Amino acid sequence: MKFHLDHTPKKAEFELSHSNGIFLIGSCFSEEIGKRMIEMRMKVYKNPNGILFNPLSMEKCLNDILSGSVDTKKILERGSDYFSYDHHSSVKANSKKELVDQIKEEQTKALQFLKEAKVLIFTFGTGFYYREIELNAVVANCHKQKSTLFAKELCTYDSIVSKYGALLTSIKKINPSIQFIFTISPVKYLKDGVENNSLSKSILILAAQTICQQNKDCNYFPAYELVSDDLRDHRFYKEDLAHPNEQAINYVWEKFSHTFFSETTQSLNQKISQLNRALAHKPLHSNKEEKEKYNYFIENLSSEILIELSDGKNN
């Protein structure tokens, strides 16, 4: 019996290899895919502001990187730490100056990587965002401040399409050959309610598809659709019924690999996966012969992978 569609996205017109820089920004799903790329020894830079969920915060993050600006009005003190409304709560420091310096240092790294990256991957999570009322500014994270300080709003289709049209043009000025991939996170934002989650995802899908139609070198990858419409079963979610489980993420990763990786890259990733599994495995036998066989296998496979990574076969 067949329990899912086994949808295969169209092969991209460009291919990614281990020699290419891959910049990821967006929701926790981009973290999952980025983690797998790092495990495969790929050149990855992800989420300079920490995990971001709404497209407006992502757009501001990248524009701040391009301009080198830090909005100090959005820095707040909570307990003994300082946070930024433009950043995830994982980005913090012991003083305002230390936080600003930390943000600027990260922006410098991000800009340098962006200038040389082969691809920039956006993962939109939710169309809902919070606006700090007094500052009249979008925030990426409320940092456990009083709810009365914020107004919850929904991105409009027009605002997303307009802002990203300008953003992609700006990025192209510093990296004319860069490719863009847009995808929607399959994570369900159930705290917004089932109806609002569907509304949010609909706006994001329509906006992302339009951006790809209107702008050169843009590609849409159906991560949301693969989980929601292809697998289409809550067995592929974690216990919270909101986050895709390991099996679902692996399924999307396989489809992503087929869509964007060259055959050489996919073959090398299989060897790296084999090595990772071997390194995580402890030999059952403690005798000298078994240990020597294990070490010989690890050393030979590691050498083979290093040669392929360094000799240009994977360019």
C-alpha cells in the first residue's frame, strides 16, 4: 500500500557542492537543514541574529548586515543580561556595549560570507509578528517582556513581496552571481490557532512564489508541502504535533539533496554519513584485532573523503 505521494521537486538549474558557501536564514527548520549540511562538512553560515520566524525580521537582519547598522533603541536589559529586539534570545551580553560589539562582529562575518556565497536560503516560519508599540517597530523576539508593550500583527502579501524585491536587488550588488532559495517551514504555529496558522502559511507561500516569479535567480523549494501534503500524517510529527520529527526532516533533506546537490556531492555525502555513523559507533569487541579493523576503516574512509574535498572533484 502507498501511504504518501513521494513527490519529487523539479531539479534546480544550478548545483551545490562542498566548495560552495551556503547562507541560511529563518526559522528553526533552517537550523535543522543547516545542521545536516554542517554534518556533511559543507560550508555553511546560518542565522547571524539567531533563529528568526517572520519575513520582516529576516529582511531587516540582512539589510542591517549590508549597511553595518545596529538599532541601539531596540536593546533592552533583562536581569543581568542585555538583549536586542532584532535578535533571538540566544544572542545576549553582559552590557549594552558588549552586545553592540558582538552584533557588529557577527555582521562583519556575515557580510563577508554573503559576498562569496553561492546561495542564500530563506525559510519563512510565520506571517505573524509583534510590533513594539512605543518604538513602533517590528521585533524578532519579545524577550519575555509584558504583552501590553506589543501589538500582534500579520504580514501583508504586498509588504513581503515589495521588501524582498528591494532586498534581493541590494544583495545582488555585492554578489551578482548568488542564487536564492525560498521555502516555508512545515512547523505548525498552533499557538496562533489552526485557522490562523493556515492563513499565515498561505500568505507566506503566495508571497514566496511571487518573489521567485518576479526576481531573477530565485527558486522555491516545497519543504512545507512535502510534510503537509506529501507525508500528510501526524506520525511524522513530534509529540507536540507541531514540529516535524526526525523521519520527516530526513525525508525533506533527501528531496533537497536531489533537487540542489550534484551527483558527486550526493555520493560524497553518503560516504560522510557512513563515516559519521562509524565514529558514533563503539566497537562491540575490545580485542586488539577488532580495534585495528575499526581504526583502519575509519582512517581509510577519512582519507578518501579528505582527498575528494580537497582535490577539486567536488567543485
